[in-house]
Amino acid sequence: MIAYLARRVLAAVPTLVGVNALTFALFFVVNPPERMARRILGERRVTPAQVRTWLQSHDYDHGMFFDARERGIKTLTETVFFKKSAALLWFDFGVSDRNNIPIGEEIRRRMPPSLAVTVPMFLLELAAYLTAALVIAYARGTYLDAAALVACVLLMSVSYLFYIVGGQWVLAKSLHLFPISGYDHGLHALPFVLLPVLIGLAAGAGASIRFYRAVFLEELGKDHIRTARAKGLSTGAVLFRHALRNALIPILTNEVTAILFLFTGSLLLESFFGIPGLGSFTIDAIQAQDFAIVRAMVYLGSVLYIVGLILTDVAYTIADPRVRLS
């Protein structure tokens, strides 16, 4: 196991380097620092002197990959690529382009609000969707199955924005059950995160339940399920002890993206509900064209996704002893 994890971590390094290089090309080759400076300072009012001052104050006045003004190793380290892109490999996120705030500290500060929304949503989704899908799959061919499929298709056909705006209008503005937006810390955050969690559950129900239903339908038709029924086991034991346990491989594969979602938050939910998490942090950076923050979030997302893939492979061995990591 340790040798496998070591190989996966080492194999992840070239992937992260490639993501880093591609991100650098997208942000600096397509959008040079001079153009970035003019956009931040103002296209019409900015002068060449102001552009040079901004480039110097933000370490963009060096060569892209090689700085002939330096000597020795500094010809490579005193470059835009090393300072702004390669530094991400050891999680040196630097400061933002617009207001010079330390990006690493801001990420740590905004992570708890994101987790306050995404962790309850993830756990409730997993429990509710799996239970509903198991019941629907067990009732295959009945009116319950048909009605559930129609409901899932209807839920999938509604825009995510409609859930957010409609939920705010009906549950917060009209019925006054929840605050429309805002956030507080500690236990005081509970009223502010309940509505985003409920909306997230409703928005993802259709697609997830349909997927899990298909997984369970395949599992319920296998020999070991028929054997369990023939032995007289209860419906609950058949569904949750046998069908669910043996269907964990596709479920784990489907849930790997949740690792990234848990930490980076939901972009739309946090923006509409005024939650100061990483999702709204990313959206605000995109709107402000603060590319230092966007680069940091893209790289952080890549790292978390690779970590999720590795954890999923390890979880396979726990869910199915027949799977061996070698």
C-alpha cells in the first residue's frame, strides 16, 4: 500500500507541473502582464509610467523564463514563471494583483465558511440519494418507480439558478423561514447555511438518484442478491448490507469530485447567498480580473482532484477486498 501511494504521488508531480505550465500559458502568454496592468489600472486613463510602476510593484517586470539582467541561478529564479507559476508547486500563492492581500491567508480564512455549507450538503446528499435510489430500484416497474423517474427528469430540467432564486423568493422572502443572504461564524452560521444546503440537495437530486438507481438495478439482478433473498433475509438487509456494499465501487468513483467541491465550495451558492467562502472568492477574483487568485484556485483545485483520485483508489480496497493495489 505504501509503495503504491508513493508511486501515485510521484506520478502526480508531472501532472501538476503540466497543469502549472498550461495555466501559465493561458494567463501570461495569451494575456501578457502589460495588458493585465492596463485592465486593472484602467484602459483609458493609464499612462506608460503607471504601467511600469505596477509591473515593478507586483514582480512582473522580469523576463518570462529568463532574465538576462541577473547573474547565475537568478537568471532563472528572478523570472515571471518562477515567481508567479513555479512557486505554486510548493503552495506559495503570493499576493493578489489588485489589492496585495496574501492569497494563502485568505484561502485559510475562507475555507471554514465553504466547509460549513459543503460538508453537511455532501453527507445529507449521500444518505438521502442512496436511500431513495435503493428504494426506487427495489420497486422497479411499479408506479413508485415511474413517478420517481418522472420527478428526477423534472428536477434535472430545472436550472440551478432557478432553484437559488426560487428558494430565496419563496422560503426566505415570502415565508421568512431563512435569511435571504449573509453569514455568521460558529453556531450562529446555522440559519444562514440551512437554505443553501436545502437548495443544493434539491438541485442535485435528479441526476444523482437516477445514476444510483441504475447502479442498484444492476446490482439487484446479481446472483448474490437472489441468494440473500432465498435465505429469507429482510428487505433492509438485502438492500443495505448486500446491494449497497457491493455497489460501492461506482459510488466511490462518482463521489471523487466531491473532494474538490468540499474545499472550493459552490460558486453560485456562495455568490448568491453572500457566504464568504472559496467559491465567492473565486467568482469575485474573476469579475475583478485578479488573475493571481484565479491561478491559485485553479492549481489548488488540481491538487485536490488528484488527492481525491488517490483516496478513491485506496477506498476501493476497503469497499471490495478483491481489489488489490500493486
